[in-house]
Amino acid sequence: MSPSNGLSHTPTGEDIPVGDEPVRGAVRLERRKELLRRRREELGLSQEDMASRLRISVRAYGNWERGLVKEWTDRKLLALAEALEMSERQCFWLFRVMVDRDPPPTWRAPEENRLPQDPVQRDYLRDYAALMESVPYPSFLVDHRWDVALTNSAFDQLFQAVRPHPTALPDDNFLRFVLFHPDAAAVLEDHEPSWCVPLLAQFATALAASPEDEGLRSIRQEVARDPFMEAAYRYGVPHWLSTYGAEAAERDAAVLAVRHPDPSRGVVRCRVVCENSRMLDAMGLTRITLVLSTPQGNAPGPAPIAHGTQQQTDRRLRAVPPLADH
């Protein structure tokens, strides 16, 4: 009888996936390993850091990340979700990838870990959340890594159809969502030239200012692993800046477009408004509001997101000049 966790043992004692299709099992194992590694790197953590958070040996955690686990119990997976600071949707994705089932219904993401330790700042952010909630437009707080500290209901509604993802959910890290989530183009209109390239230009500036920042370096490594985004970063950004000027990369006042969550509204104009306050500056946070306005002509409603399939997109970068021009 096969173990309940879908793993069998090699003569050396290592665990390998079993099932009707060995190839599928191998792909699943790679997805497990990639999920843990990417999330750890996103947080700027080493394997030693993870072992310390989990209170296990470095060797034991290394086996976890390589998939050499006899059984993925709820206790292990919930400890991983906490150590990797996962949101509720990320924890759902973790359980689905690891054991093909939902997490226990009683589990909830530790939202408190996003709040600062200073009690005055914590109180300010709680009140600021109420202020953001009163705004009818999608609004969120981000730090210099684009990690999202707060969102309002309008933001959650705009991205409500986005599927779970281990590292690129819009309410976890907005830059990663724009660059790496397969559903980003279903919400962000004219996705590559209007959203990806300007954000990559802003990211390049942030990385140049803080080259030792582990979170930013992790994003840079992930860009380098994606040929599409690497081409945009190395060739598209310089070409775009030389064409439109450095001021075009500014977030505040940019006019973009999104696909409204109400299908009857279709594609709508989106004005990006960035705001700071003394307290937000002290916490290293910026508020970004997407002011949605008049529908653009008779634009169609949002294209449905194909769940379970990779979105088919043209991987030729329009913002990147032909290779002969480099």
C-alpha cells in the first residue's frame, strides 16, 4: 500500500513521489521545491533563518525544501506557512501543492505580523485602514520593496478573480504580481508596456539605491530567471526611458487602464495617485490609490481567467526594440 502522503522510499531512504504517472509526480515535486525556495528568497531568508524559525536543524530544513519528507502533516505545513509569513490564500496554495487538499478551516493568516511593533504606529495604521476603507477606489499601502501592508475592499474587489500564487499575490507584493502572476494581464490593461516596464524602471532605481536589500535582490534574481522579464529589464527599460524620459517612470499621476470588476464597465481609465504623511514616511510606506473613471469607448468586459491553465500571451516584448537595434 502506498503511503497516504503520496511518497515512496528509495533504497537510500529518500522520499520520491508515486502515482499513476511518474512524470506528473516529478513535476509536482519540482513545484513543491520551487514554492518553498521562492517564498523563502522573497522574504530574504536563508535556509539557516528558516531552520531557526521552525526550530529544526538546518539539515532537516534542507530536506524539507528538497521534498525529502516522509509525511507532510498539517502541523508541518502550518508551521511552514507561519515561518514563511503566508497569507490565507498563500496557505491555501501551499496545502494544495503539497498535499492536494485545503488547510484546516480553523487556520487564519497572522495578519498582525504586518503591523509595526511600535504601538503608536500600530494604532495609526488601524485608523488609516478605516480611512482607506471609506474611499470607493482601490487603495493600498506599500513599502520600498512593494510589499503590501494594507488594502481596502475596493482593491480586493478589483483583484477578486486572481488565482492563488505562492509569491505574487496582489495583496502581498504588488511588483511581483505585476511581473510574475499569470493573471495580471487579465486585470491590468496594456499590461507589458503600461505596467511592467514602468514598474521595472522604478524597481531598477530602488535596487540601485539599496543594492544590499535582500528583498529587492530576491526580486532581481527572479527577474533573471524569467527570459521575458530579463529582456524587459535589460533592454526594454533603457529603450523606454530614452524614448519617454525618466519622468515617465514616476508612479504619481500616471494614467493607465484596468479592467473593471463590473463586466458592464469593461476597460476603465485609471489615475495613479501616490500620497505620504509624516507617519507613513516614518514607517517607510506610501499610499497608492487607483482612481477609476470613465469607460474607454465600447471596450469589452474583462476576459475570463482560465483557471488551471497558463494564460497564453505573446512573449515578444513590444517595449523592447528588435535585437538588431541593441
